[in-house]
Amino acid sequence: MKKNSKDAIVRAAILLFNSKGYSGTSIRDIASLAKVNTAAIAYHFDNKAGLLEYCFTQFFEQYIQKIEEAYFSIDKGAQVCLKQVTGDLLQFQCENIQLASFVYREMSVDSQVSREVMSTYSLKEKYYFQKIFERGFEWNEFRPHSIPYLITQLKALLMMPFINTHYMREVLYVFPNEAFFVQKYLKDIYFWIDKTLCSDLPVKKGAVIK
């Protein structure tokens, strides 16, 4: 089986999982759209559950890599680092909007795959976000806030356009897959960082609220 057949299967699965849902998509549907036989899917992924796990892993491996690479800028300051992380993650999600939309929707369901993601990738994400916030508090770049609530707000800003893509398009007439969206929305996220976290007021050094 050639690699291009595997890529075709993954592309077809992402499109169908996002449009019809995981439960509403059959192996035959995927094989038909990918123009392969069902044996090819069994060869590469064993079954539909294996294909689902591959899609999740493909998304979150790249997602965490974006965070890790951006974290190298921490010595330039927590504010710079956080903006680098959010910019890279937003760009990544826009470039993989079908996969991001499907993965986030499935993550809202309590399943074996979502629990595995929580125990690995989500904890890594929390670790890096927490380190950035704590460094910002230590350097007096950020006013002290509750870190869990900061992560909640940041995650909401980053995920909402991809969880609710139909709402974004049909109600707000905003298209998250367009380059203009990244430019405009990043300004809003940066405004949140600058106004919610950063302050010119003196802050006690080392103030960290867990």
C-alpha cells in the first residue's frame, strides 16, 4: 500500500468525520471518498477506531510541537512568548480547520480517545501555559491572576472559532480559514493579553496565584 493512499484515507476521514460525525461515517464512506478499497484502511489503521486515533494523534502532536517551539522565546519575556504561542496555534488551526473542528467537537464527548488526550497532550499544554504565566508573574510582566481561569479564557479564545464554524460563517459572516481572519483575530487576542494580563501598575515580584 502506497503512502499516497494513506494520505487520501486520512483526508477523506477528516472531511467525513467533520461533516457527518464519527458515528455517522462508515468505513465504506471513507473508502469511497478516498477512492481506495476497505482493505487499504484495514492495512493502515486496522479499523475506524484506529483511524480516529490517528487523526487525534496527528493533530495534537503538531499542536504541542507548535507550543514547544514557541516556548523557546520565553527568555525574550513572557508576553512575547505568549503572543508567539497564540499566533502559531491560531495559524495551525486555520490551516487545519476541518481537523481542528472535528477534534474539538469529539473532545467534548467522554470517550477513551478523549481521556487519553487529556492524560497526555492536555497536561503538556497546561504545563507550558502555566510556565509562561508564572514567568510573567515572576518578572512583573503580568498582574497576578488565577492560572486555571487564565488558561480557560485563553483556550476559549483559541478554540471557539473552530468549535462553532457554522455559527461563525452563517451568523457572524466570519470565515476562520481565511488569512484575513488570522490577522484580525490575532489583534484581538493580543489586546486581551496586553489589557488583561499586562499592567503598568507595580506588582509584587514573585506573586503567583495557583
